[in-house]
Amino acid sequence: MSTSTARARSRALTATIGAALGVGALITAFPFFWMLLTSVKPQRESIDFPPSILPQEPTFEWYVRLFTELDFARYLGNTVIVVLFGFVGLLLMAMAGYAFAKFDFRGRRWMFFLVLATMMIPVQVTMIPTYLILNGMKLTNTLLGIALPTLVTGFSIFLFRQFMSTIPTEMLEAARIDGAGEFRIFFRIVLPMSGPILAVQVVLTFIGGWNSFLWPLIIASDQKLYTLSVGLALLNQQLAVNPSLQMAAASVMVVPILVVFVVFQRYVIQGFALSGLK
Amino acid sequence: MRNRLVPYLFVSPAMILLLAFGILPIGVAAVISTTNMNISAFASWSNVDFVGLDNYATLFADKDFWQALGNTGFFAVIGVPSIVVVSLVVALLLNRGQGRFFRALRSFYFIPAITAIVAVALVWGYLYNTQFGLFNYLLSLVGVEPVQWLSDPWLSKFSVALVAIWRGTGLNIIIFLAALQGVPKEYLEAASLDGAGGLRQTWSITIPLLRFAIFFVSVTTTISWLQFFDEPFVLTDGGPLGATTSASIFLYKEGFRLNQFGYASAGSIVLFAIIAIITIVQLRLRRADDEY
């Protein structure tokens, strides 16, 4: 067999594989296309049989209804607040990671052991006691209560520590000699130098907070405190006859994440690859 | 003196939260599991009695708990091999091309992993709908009668698992792709010079070199299937007739619908023990595998 035919063969094989993967990718992403297409169909079209692929008379009435007749503006606001709480948690975890990376203090070893230990405990075990603890603190039915259980995770502290260990100690010492305060050093030197890991964690925190479902479901019993995910689950039970409205609501939840993903793809994939390593 | 306090200032806010919501709950769960605590405890703590191991005894006699454990095992047996094989195959194929097209495809496979489960479940519920769902329409094109995707006790297990498999592959594809970066090109070139074909190279060189990644993905995927919750919760609420009630859904219902905190805590400790034992066994098998 000559090299040129072998090369042509190999190229044909790559093209075939590419085509197969392309079809697979379209099938994988199909539910999202179907969601977006249905969200702009009139109700009659969305329950038509046989279904039409493209909307015949596109309408945005369902999006309008979500925010006027239904309470989705409030759910959206609550979701944003939960995400913002998550960012506060991120700052606390960065601080802890810094302490573990750059200070020698009593109790460091066993504290770090606890940090690692929490990574192995499934949420089912902590679900009920955490609810009871929050109830004891009178924080059930508050947005803070929704955010608290996942505010700090051992894994993120661990990642911050790993990354911040690589910051040269001499730089911190130099700043101390120049008279900089410890918090100033943290905010002006340590955080800016931790850019890559911060970017990854900010994106992951956003996605996690935005999508979080279990804690809002358990903690929020008042409809005023529902997040998008809980509001959406409610829609599932109440309005089984209007797929268009459901798909519009699902789109409200999914599209921002898709935008974040497209813009910050590198950080998202890097972050998930790292979090897969826990 | 001031300097010695500094690390504690940095570390304590996060540590306090971690202790309160990561460590303390385990102890609380263990204690509650030996009581008959339910909603009446909120009225007065005197309504809570120590019952020893009664909850555990009741649990092991509870048909529903065994059904939930059986379902969880079934889901794991279906789900783990599917996810490992599908994500490995897709990653191997994706790794073949390095162009922009192949990189763009990665994103498509990854999207299900980052989108909200509630939204995803709503979309799949619509696709699965018996009367006007797209799947039944596609079946009708080839002359198959409408199928009860989510209300048939047997089929619903597969329908729910399919959504979770669809959602679970993206992350593992990324992990396999990262591991594939570490396969030395020289090995493959040498094999190619010896006349080994692409399939043979993959089977005899690449896959053995990926052993650790495959093991890692298997362990993490097993753990996540043993905790299986979101998909059946939103799609079927554990029905029909408990056919898709996983152990986690059983615990959620006992805890938050029936407010049997003591009973549910006992169940959660049992589930935790099962997950821990299976993980340890997997780690042991891995070690034995390394020795030969």
C-alpha cells in the first residue's frame, strides 16, 4: 500500500468520524433546539399531532406572560440574589485557601483534614440535619438560608489553596516590609495573582447557584422566595397542558447559562475537568 | 501578637460555615436516627424520644425501602456502564481530529452537563408526552403504537435513566479528553510502523494507558448514580408505583413530605454506608489489579 492511498484513506476515515460526531452532537443538543422552537409556538401548535418542527405563527406571548401574569420576575430576582450570596462565599473560600497556603498556624493540619473530609459526604446525609439546623437558626424560608448550605465547599477551598501555594512568598514579605496590612496584601496582591483560578470558580459558582434546585426546594416554602428552578418545577405540575409556556420558562433558565458557557467556555470546561477530579 | 491572629481571621469565616453545614450535620444525623423525631418536635422537644436502633429495624423491614434500594442498584447497573462506554467512545472519536470543527463539537456534547435539571426535565417530559410528544410521533412514522414512556413501570426506569445518561456523559468526555492528552504519540507511531491499524492501536495501546481515567470515571459515576435524585424527582416524582423511586427520593419523601426526620436520617446513614462500602471495594479492586 503506498503512503498516498493510506493518507487518503485516513482522511476519509476522519471525515466519516467527523460526520458521525456531528450527527451525535445535533442529537445531543436537539432537546434545546426543540425547547426554543416550542417556546415561540402558539399553544395550539405545541400540542398538535403530528407536531410541526418550525413554528407556523411565531409568538413571544409566553415570555411576556411569564413576567406579567406569572411571578417569574420575582423568581429571577431571587435567583440573582442566591448567586450573589454564592460570590460572597467564594471570597470567604479564597481567604481560607490563602490562609492554608501561606500561613503556618496551630490547627492548620486538622482544619485542612476537615476540609478534605467534607468532600466525601453525600448531600442525602446532610439534607435533613441541615434543614433542622437552619430551622433552629430561624433561617428556613429566607434567601440566606437557601444559599448557606452550599456557600462554602471543601473542594473550592482545596483548589484555592493549591493555586495560591504557587504565589512566591517573597512578594508577600516584601509588601509586609513596605508596611502593607494583611488584608491589603490579600486584596491587592493575592487575589489579582489568582486570576485564572478565580475566573474558573466565579463561572462555576454562577452556574451552580443559578441551577441549584434541592436547597431552594427544601428551604423555600413561601412562594415569594422561590427561585427560577422551583418556579419551573411548580409549572411542571400545574400547567401540564401548555408546553409552549413551559418551554418559554425553561428557556429563561437555560439561555443565560448557554451565553455564559459560550463566552467563558475555556473556564467552564477547565473548572468541570478539575471538579471531576475530586 | 497581631500577626499570629491573622491566619485565623482569614480561615475562620469559611471554617465556621464548613463546620456548621459540612461536619455538624453528620453528627446530628447520627443522633436523630436514634430518635422518633418528626414534625411535632418543632412544637416541643419533649415530643422527641430516644428509640435506639428501632428506626433501623423498621427500615430493614420496609418494603418501600428495599424497592428504592433495588431501583438504585438497577439504575447504577444500567447507568454506569452506559456513561463510561459512551463517553469513552465519543472522547476517542473527538480526539482524532484537532481542527476547529472537532473542538466546536465538544461544546455540543458538554452543554447538557451545565444546564438546569428542572428545565431539562421539562423539555424531556414534553418529548416523552404520550399524546403529543415528539418521540411517539417518530414511532408512529414507522407504524409503532404510542408508548407510555413515563407511566409504564418498566419503561419509565429506562426513560428516566436515559435523561441522566444524556446529562452525565459531557463531563466524563472532558475528563477522558484530558487523559488522552497524556498518551505519548510515539507509542502510536511505533505501533503504526509495525502495521497495527487504528482500531488495534486504540484497543491495545490507548485504552490500557487510559486505565486510571476509566477507573476514576467509573468510581465517580457509580457514586453519582447511588445518589440519583434529580431526574426521577422532576420527571416522575418517583412513580409510577414507586418504579423510579431511588434511595434518595425515598429519603426525601420520608423526610420532607412525611416529616419523619428520625426515620429518614436512619435511611440516609444506611445509604452513606452503602456508598462508602462500594467505593472502598472499588478502590481495593483497583489495587489488586495493579499488582499483577
